[in-house]
Amino acid sequence: MKKNKFKMGDLITLSAAGRNLSSNWAHKKDMGIIVQISSNYENPYQIRWIHSKWQRAAWYKQYELKFAKPDKK
């Protein structure tokens, strides 16, 4: 069984690979929270996006996501 990189409650953004997918166009500059992790190995991470106009959570693969980093100011 593959170990999960992320855990519930982690703040994430799309990785470079995730931003390049046309299906993720609405979340390219958004930040999200992992709300569920499933044993579905195809798309195990359910994300609730913070600034999205879309109110439903969506499922993502691990390579599409990365940990969010704080702004450098």
C-alpha cells in the first residue's frame, strides 16, 4: 500500500503538473484544504478550494498537489 504524502487538514496548492491540466483551470492560483483521503488510488485526495466560486469539493491525484507555502513579505 502506498503511503499518503498529505494528511487531512493540510493546506495545498496545485503543483506545476496540476496547473498544466486544463481541467484545473479554475484553481490555478487558489489554495485548498484536504477534507478527505480515500483508498481510491486513482484520485485519493478531496480538496475544498478556499477562493473558488465552485462550492463543491473535487478529487485529485497526488502529483497534481503540493504543500502551500506562506507568502514572502
